[in-house]
Amino acid sequence: MESKYISISVINKAIKNVIDVQPFLQKVYLKGEISNYKGHTRGHLYFTLKDDTSRINAVMFASRATSLNFVPKDGMNVLVEGRISVYEASGSYQVYVDKMSEDGVGDLYQEYEKLKKKLEQEGLFQEEHKKTIPKYPKKIGIITAPTGAAIRDIISTIKRRYPLTQTILFPTLVQGELAKDNIVKQIKTADKYDLDLIICGRGGGSIEDLWAFNEECVARAIYEAQTPIISAVGHEPDFTIADYVADLRAPTPTGAAEMAVPNLRDLKILIKQYKIRAGENINNKLNFYLKKLNDLKKSYILKNPLAMYEVKEQKLDNLINTINIYIKNKLLQAKEAYKNITSKYILTNPHTIYEKKQHDFEILVNKVKLLNPLNILDKGYSVVEKNKEIIKDYNKLNVNDEINIRFSKGNIIANVKSKVGGEKDGN
């Protein structure tokens, strides 16, 4: 009964034999876009070749890859020459590439480069905008899918390295059409949680799988967040727009966790080293001040304290002597100045000087009286004024003008009745 059942290996081998004898599959020429590219350490190249509706796995062994004159990358359009066969271990058919050449760049890759250039010109990638990652975070937010290797790797690494940190998961879609809006929403939510740090990412995949982290809205949400963000998208070769905008880029989710927290074991070693160095510094300080104290104890002053007092006493005596000499000199100068002042003629003959000054004053008064024009009125003369102007010429008066006549004593107001003599009369 069991003889009719065959093993998986047998059926896979049978399918391989069928495919391998088909002539048109032994030399195929394909063109498509590289996706999910991985280079093995031994030099073999593994990738997916795809078009708009289909895809096929591809492998190019190191012996063939050495002939390439370009570096393959995701999103690159290529022309491939090779054969189709079955990989028995997995039962999958694939193209074994013999030759490969460039055939332009894929649409997704062009879109990626266009957005990258735009955001770079706006300054979103500049170091001056990147926030400092805290050394000892107390609370870390993790934005990724709630299931899968990424979240397990991040949490286990943090707990192993620094269990003092609290982690909060903000579950999100990381692939598909709705992923970008979901990621943006969780970034904005986590940014309000008073976190010290946010890790945002997912595991590796093709350029299509990682595309949510190449969306402009995700990049701007990372840039506008107030909380420092570590981008942890994909594996080592994968760079997304989110990696360029984030405050720090990690090659893998595990690497992000290692960058986010210190290693507790390393901290213990560091603390031990600080303790040793602190002890050495304290001992050095104690030895320094002990030596200084011993030097002070041996000093002449401490052994002979009266000597310091005697020196101060002598200095005080010198100061007192200097002050006394200074005061005596000032007194002598003041006495000499007083003597010079009291010996002057004005102080020895004050009455004679007063009489002379009085006589000179009387002479000046008499001169002023002689020069006073009003004194002439005492001799019987008078002064005629019209509108406060002294009239010297009768021609300046007209009949009926009001005039003021000033005498030695008093004055009168009069009107001109007529003018007699001169060039004209008043009639």
C-alpha cells in the first residue's frame, strides 16, 4: 500500500529532469527589474527578477558574477541571459544567470531617487537638524509590526543589555498600501508619550516590501517629531528615505536596540573603573595635602611664631615714623604759608588802604556827575521830548504836537501852538 507514495525529493528531481531537457529553457533571454537583491560573502548573487505582473527567483554564481562591470542594486533594470532549472531543496524553479547587463533603472528606484533629492535639497538630511540620542533612556517607544522577528529582536536585545529601560510598543502595518498612514499616525502618537527615544522600523525585504519607509509623509513625520528617532529598516544593504531623515540609522532592528541602550555589563565595568580612578584621585589629593601640611609644619613661621609678630611690630613702627614725619612736614608748610599771608601790606596797613580806596571812589563819583547830561538842567535849561525822543531841531515839531518838557525838577506836557523862526513857520 505504501509503495505508491514517493518522497518530495523524488518528485522535485523528476520535475527538474523534465525542465532541464526542454531546449527553449536552456537558453533564455529575460529583462526585468532587480528586487530583494542580496550579495553572499562567497560572491554569489541572489535576487528576484520581476516585471509588472510576475517575478522569478534568480541566482548568479561568483564565477559568473566576476564578469560584471556594474554593481547590481534594487530597482535596476537588467538584461539577463541564462537557463531555467529547479532548486531541488526547495522545489522552486529559478533562472541561473550566466550574463547580465544594465537596462536602465526601474520605476520605483527612479521615484526613490527623485524624492531623496527633493528632501535633501530641503535640508531634511542635514546633521544640524538631528537630535542627540540619550545615553541612558528610561522609556523607549517601538513602532513596528506587533509580530515578526523585528519586535522580538528589539525587545530581547534591550532587556538583555539594559533591563532598566521600559519599552512601549506602538503596533503598525509595515507593508502594503495602508502602511504609510499607519506609520505616520503611530509616530505622532508616540511623540506625545514623553518618551526618551523612538525606534521605528521593520525587517528586511524587497524594495516593494520596504516602500512604506520611502514615502514622503513618513519622512516628514520623522523630521517633525520632537522625540529622537532611530530608523531600523531592513538589513545592512538596505537604505530607505526614513534612514536619511532619522536622527540615527541602524543597519538592523537588533542594531537599533544596541544603539539605543548601553550594555549593563559594560556600565558595571565602567563604574568599577571610575571607582578605581576616584580612589586613586582621592589618595593623590590626600598625599598632596599631607605633604603640604608637613611642609607647613616645618616652616620657620610655625616653629617661631613670635618672629612673625616681631616683623609686624617693626613694620608698624616704620609706618608710625613715616606718618609722623609726613604730619610735621605738612605743619611746617602750613605755618610758612600763614606767615607769608600775614606779612603782606594789606593785612599790616588795612586803614590806609581803605582811605585810599575811599578817596579814589569819590573822585570817580564826581567824574560821573560831571558827565551826567541831566546836571545841565540845574542851570535853568530844559529838555524837549516827543514820543520819548529828544528834539534838537524845531523842524521835527508840527503845530498841535504833544511834547514833554523836562526841567531840573519835574516836567510838563504841552501842545505846540505855533512855530516861530526857522525855515518855516507854523501858520
